[in-house]
Amino acid sequence: MNTPRSRSAPPLRSSASRLRGDPKSSANVLLVAKAPVAGRVKTRLAATVGADRAAALAAAALLDTVRACVAAVGAARCRLALHGDLGTAVDGDRLTEAVAGWTVLPQRGDGFAERLAHAHLDVAGDGPVVQIGMDTPQVTAEHLSGLADLLDEHDAVLADAEDGGWWALGLSDPRHGARLSEVPMSEPTTGASTRRTLERAGLGVVRGPLLRDVDTAEDAEAVARRCAPDSEFARAWERLR
């Protein structure tokens, strides 16, 4: 096992060969998400734009994220830990179609930290895992495959969010994700706390790229500008402006 450390990663290797149809990463992608139902998602954003519009934006963000995951590793290596029912969600039919070929697992546990920990344990045993949420629709296949590449040489890769949390966690052995139950979530120190927790477990942790996640209308405006113009999220935000 690597000596514990926390440093910046080397530049991400290009995923262009993968996107041309060459063999994809041997890592799995774990997407931890909540079904975008009005009143149950994006409550801070809903305070500004309304519950229905916030749910529509959440659905758009989830669609973009699903597509990035598939482009990075292929549907067969994608895992969805889902809270709620896509059948009752905004754009539920499109979301259900988008995750065709995925392994879909229900989230379990009390509180977000415990659900994250269980999600990692539920997918353990089939190789390295890159875990992501649904709050960074600007994520690309290159981001994800680059994080997966880093697990060839590192125990863990943690990609911070601009608000002090994190948007992606890669683990060479997903069983170490059980440690997430010890981390206070949704706080400005969540990223630093997660890194310390992993390092105390003896893992070498390398930093991934910094991204901004979507919690507020200000975040949505900034992130939409970083998305491709034809992305679901950019178009959904433009309709609300």
C-alpha cells in the first residue's frame, strides 16, 4: 500500500482514445443520486427558482452525468445507487432509458454519509471505483476516465468541490468507502475531513480536478456556462432565465 500522502495529481491522461471506441477503463463508475422529484431535490435552489424548476434542473444534471459516465467506461461498468423512484421523477422515462444496461441498487442507511459508505460496499469486489454525484453536470468523460487512470498508481483520488466538499472519490479498493460513514457531510470542511479520514486509514490520496457543484441559483448560472451549449443542463437553465 502506498505511503499516506495528499498532493496534486499529474495532468490527466487524455481519454480521446476511449472516445474513439478503443477499450475503456477497467474501473467502475458509481453514481450516487436521488430521483429528481419536486420538493425532494435541490431545496436550496428551489428557494429561488421553485420546486418544479429545481427538479427539472436536477433531472437535466443527472442526464448529463449519466451520459458522461457511459462515455467514460461503458454502461456495463456503471453502477447507480439510487434514492427514490425514477418512475415518479421529472423526465423519468428519459432517465430510465439513459441507465439501460446499468446495475441499479437502492441506497441504504440513515443519513447521507452512511448511504455513501453502503454504496461503496455494495459495489466492492469488482475492481476500482470512481464515485460521483449528480451535482456537477459539467463533468466530462475525460474527467472520469482520468480519475480512473489515477487508480492504477494510487490508493485513492479525491476531487474537491469549490464549496469545500468533494464531487468525486476514486478508490482502488471500494471497501475503504466504509470510512465515509465517519465523515460529516454537506459542510465546508467535508473535503478536508474526507481526505484526513482516508489518510488515517493508511491510504495514499491524490487530488483530482476542482469543480463547482450546483446548490444555489448562482451556482447553476456559473456551472451552466461551463457546460456544453447543447447539454441538458445548459438548455434547462437557459429556459429558466
